Amino acid sequence: MSDYVVREALPHDLAGARSVMLDTFYTDLGYGYLPEHHDDVIDPGRAYLCHPRQRLWVARHDDQVVATTAIRARGPRIPPHPAWLADRYPDHSTAQLFRVYVRAEHRRRGLATELVRRAIDFARGTTVFERLYLHTDASVPGALDFWKSLGVIVHDDRAPERRFQTVHLEIPLR
């Protein structure tokens, strides 16, 4: 990790962060940009730098953004997620982990772990957030095992006929 700079995003990091996110949607996840789910990606400055309860972290290598992680002050959206999850994770007291993406050539170097640690520390350091929620697509190799090492599954919504193999988790804050 000594070749990387990990920090909260600055305005000049936003284009690189957007590139990591969009490349992940198209290349790694295979479904591309979905405006109904990716509103923060088009204007990450508005989503993360201008909101006091939201943050974006980046990892830089050779002056390029190679990884991202974010916290958004909101619970899961319905649809597509079950209504009871929105009740359990209300916007006013939930931090949601978002956009934990690492470019393929920079994986297995601890970047996701470090970025997520900073996000968890941020959420724990506030008096506003009572819960830290996230969802992941279990069809992404290694994703579910990574998240289970940090939190607990609260709902497994996988089904063979579904486009996304979504699993919902909570990471303890207190």
C-alpha cells in the first residue's frame, strides 16, 4: 500500500472517481450506467463534497484514482428493495456504504479494506448514524465473502431468475 495515497476525495479527484465507477458498471458488473441507481456518479461533487453527512474516499496511484468508497446518508430504496428494509434502515439514521470499487490491476493490495475502514470510522464518529447498511451483488467473485468478514447478512434476496443476486448486510457501528 505504500505506493498508494488513500484520502477523502478532493474536487480534482472526481473525474477519476467517476471513471472508476463507470468502468466498474460496464466492465466488471456488465450492466452499464443505470440512471435510476447511479445518480451520484454523474455529479459526485454534489453527492459527496457538498453534503455534510456524505463522503467519498479515493485511492490514488501514479496520480490516477484507482479505487473508491463512499458513504451516503440514506437507507435502501424501494423499489427495488423490500419495504421492510427501508423501515429498518431509515434515511435519517442510516449510513449506506456505496461504490466500493477497485480497478482490476490494483486488487488484492488491501485498498478496499482500507477505504472501507475509513468509511466505517466516519460513520462511527458521528452521532447521527445508528446503522451502517450495504447491499452487494453476490455474483461478483469475492464480494460476499469480503462483506461477511465485516458484517452480518440481514436479508438474502438471491433468486435464479433475478438480474441482480442481492444480499443485504449490516456492519455494527457501536
